[in-house]
Amino acid sequence: MRERTKGQKIILGIQHTLAMFGATVLVPTLTGLNVSITLFCAGLGTLLFHLVTKRKVPVFLGSSFAFMAGIMAVLGGARMGDPQYLERLAALKGALIVAGLVYVVFALLIKIFGYEKVNRLLPPIVTGPVIIVIGLRLSASAISSAFYYNGAFSMKSIVVTLAILVTVIVVSVWAKGIFNLMPILFAIIVGYLVCLPMGFCDFTAVQNAHWVSFLDPDIYRQLLCPPTFRLDAIMAVAPIAVVTMIEHVGDITTNGAVVGQNFFEDPGVHRTLLGDGLATALAGLLGGPANTTYGENTGVLAVTKVYDPSVIRIAACFAMVLGIVGKFGGFITSIPSPVTGAISIVLYGMISAVGIRILINARLNFGNSRNLLTAAIILVLGIGCDSIPITDTVTVSGLALAAVVGIIMGLVLPEGEDSFLK
């Protein structure tokens, strides 16, 4: 592999930053977490991942969309400035730390027993429907944000939504090269420009933001807010890690195929899981969302044919710098709700579509009673149950219940000869 100059590596690093940017900042924008902290955590978490994986795996860790349902359930729509925000943020921090430790436990089990034995807990008939549930549970909030403004149905919001959906489709289908990897970023730009003459944009957050974000008292309070470990918050968030670990394994497999190396052997999938889990726990400690391996950056690797992990580390440093610049975070906060709602329609739908893709790729036969019943019960429990009260103070989310029931059914019900298509 030809050695790149420092200048070339910096340019390539900026390109990776652009690829991860749209999705990474969208998670805090939709959930109420802080954009600056999120970007900083994404960069720092990526550097930690590279340290754990012996600096061999060219992966960027950005905000995980799979955890959004759990995050939104714990925060309950609260934003910074609301009376209960810091209390709920503290509970979310504790839940995300536990979610990161779930990764750590599975990494240890894989190191001891091997990946194949541990993977029996999470067959495609469980992970596919659970991922479908994650996307569908969020769909109502996407429609509400996209079609309503300040609580009222708005034709202007529909115009913004249509402009964004068209942009996503056009860029995804017809754009070439690196531009094809950034439909969300282009859609946000188009949506913002459409919103300007409609009076949807509020620049108060930009005006009030500090140039150095961590000097902002609000951000400072969020960083120093100590985590609390509430069982109801943990049950709403931590079980999602069981599903996202499958996504992690798929991303590492794809990344290795693009690069032409077997990362399952060197440095080992137990190390990549450990790096992802520690990055998520660190993000939780600081007040950012859970991290996950980003397919967007693997796409950039495939386009550029530059597989040097140091380029990803440069991108991580750029992400941290963007997180430190407070005015930048303020600008992201000014994105109107119809824009984020319209983007959410695409993203939440894509989450569910990924679940469908898992079922198709596994060639599962839904003429088989085991498959049909497992998927059916996971879908109904996951979508139909908002939360199940265990005690006066503890509840279990429908998603967590569906995941647990699915795992039990997958282990108990026998796999027949006709479970898979020929």
C-alpha cells in the first residue's frame, strides 16, 4: 500500500468526517442530547476503539440509531433547560454505561468460548424482527415532527418534508462517488434552505453559544452530571446492546471484506466488541449517545481504496474539534423540527428495512411454524407494548420484553429441516 503524505491523509480524514457527520449529529438533534458532546464522544470513542484493537481496524464510531428508542424513552422528550432534564440525563448515562458493559461481557464470553457458541443466543429470526421493531416504534415521532410545527398541522412542513425526501432519493440513487454516501447531509442542507424563507429557523442558539463549547455552563453541567443507575432506564436501553452487537459483527465483516483482511482473527472480534462497548460506556459517562461502527465510513474506504487506519484517527480528531467549537453546535441546534422529522422518516424506515434484509439474507422460511411464531410474537410485543410495570418505580420497555421473549423462543423451539429456504 502506497504511503500517503500528511497533507493527503488530512484531506482523506476530512472526507471521512463528512461521511459520518450527518448521521452522527442527527441522533442528538432528534433525542435532545447535546450535539457538541456527541461529536466529541464520537471522536474520542473512535480513538479508544483503535487503541483497543491495536490500531489495525479502519472503523469510525458514530451515534447509534438503534438506541434512539431507548434514549427517547428515558429522556421523555425533555431538553436542556427543562426542570427534569439533568435527572433524566443522569439515568440515561447510567443505562448507557450498563449497555457498554453488556458489550464487554459478550467480548469476554467470545474470548473464552468462541464466537459461534455465543452467537446461538442471537439467531437472525430474533435479531431481524427486533431491529424491525426498533424502527417502527420510532415512526410515530417522525411523522409528528415532519407534518406538524409548534403542535399544529402545517402545509409548509409538508413542503419541507417533500423537498427532503426527494433530495434523499435523488442523491442516493443518482449521485456518484463520495456524494452518494452523504444523502442525509445534502437533505439537511436543502431542508434548511427551504425553511429559511418560511420563518422556521431560530438562530438564538447560535447567538447564545460560546465559541468553546465546554465553557458553556449548560454543557458543563451535562458533562459533570453524575450517572444514576435506575433499573427502569437500564431495562429500556441496555437490552438494545444485545441486538446492536449483531450489527457490529456484520459491520466488522463488511469492513474486513473491503479492506481484504480477516479482523475476526486479528485483532479478533472480541477486541472490536470490547472497543465498541468501552466507547459506548465512555459516551454514556460524558452524556453522549451510544456509539456504533459506521458503514458510511466503510463505504468511503471502498470508494477511495485507502485503508490506512490512521486516516480514520485523523477524522476522529476533526470530530472532536467540531465538538469543541460551540457555535457549530448552536447552528446544528437551530435546524427546524420539520427537517429533522423528514430525515427521521427515512432513517427510521431504513432501520426497519435493515431488519428485513437480515431475514432475507438468512433465507428464513416463513412457512415454518417456528420462524412464523417467533417473528409474530416479537413484532406484536415490541410494537404493541409501550412499557410493562414491574413495580411502582420499575418498568420494562416493550422492546426489551420482545428481545427477551425472542431469545427464549429461539433457544427452546426446535429448528426444523424446513427452517431455511433451499
